[in-house]
Amino acid sequence: MTRDQALTEAREAAAKAKKLAEEAERAVNSLDRHHKTERYAAAGSAWADVSRTYTDLAALLED
């Protein structure tokens, strides 16, 4: 894996985390989807961890 590939993976994971955080925010305010809030938040947190891991990896790789 190259540094650029790791950074691409980090960006994609961050985008997924953002989308899931937005879903959690919508779900918390919805009677029909309120029960899904915790799942969206947990999934978003996991993707944020993945993004941070790829960012850390990119810092160790050469161009």
C-alpha cells in the first residue's frame, strides 16, 4: 500500500463516518427511526476509527 492509497482509504472512511453521523442525527429526531440512532452512531464511530488508522498508516509510508 502506498501513502496515497492509505490517504484515499482514510478519506473514504471519513466520508462514511460523516454520513452515518448525519443518519444518527436524523434518527434521533424521528419517531420512526429513533431506535436506530445507537446503531448509526456506533457504525459511524467505527468508520472514524478506520479513517484514523489509515491516516496513521499513511504517516508511516513513503510517497
